[in-house]
Amino acid sequence: MKLTIYLKIGQDKAFIRKGGADKDDAIEQSGDEFHERIRVGFDTLAKENPERFLVVDSSLPIAEVFGQIVAAFEKKFEQKNK
């Protein structure tokens, strides 16, 4: 039983949440088109594999994001132990 957690957030909000850009990170400096292709790819994977992916709106408050992740883990472990 696999679980992939997709923390979905727009670039602008991610930038603000992180407190700015990671100057030395090649991926972070790859540009908007690159990040859009990655987002579309993950959206497609999540849509095609809903039993595996938990899509979390990570623009929500951190406590809510954490709560959704914990709940998903609890549900997966509960199913596994049945």
C-alpha cells in the first residue's frame, strides 16, 4: 500500500512561505515553464492514481496541511491492519 503526498501550492505562495528564493538551488532557478510542466505532470499522476495520491492544498495554514497528512497516514495504516 503506497501513499504519495502531493503538496500543491502556487509558485508565488511557495516563494512567500519559504521566505524567498533558494539562490543556490538549480531546480528553484529553473524558471516558470519548468515548474508549470512539473505541476501538470503531478496533477496528471494524481488524477490517474487517486488511490495512491493525497493532494494537499499546501497554501492552507501549516497546521491544516499537517492535519490532512496525519489523517491520511492514519487511514492508510487502519486499512492495512484490517
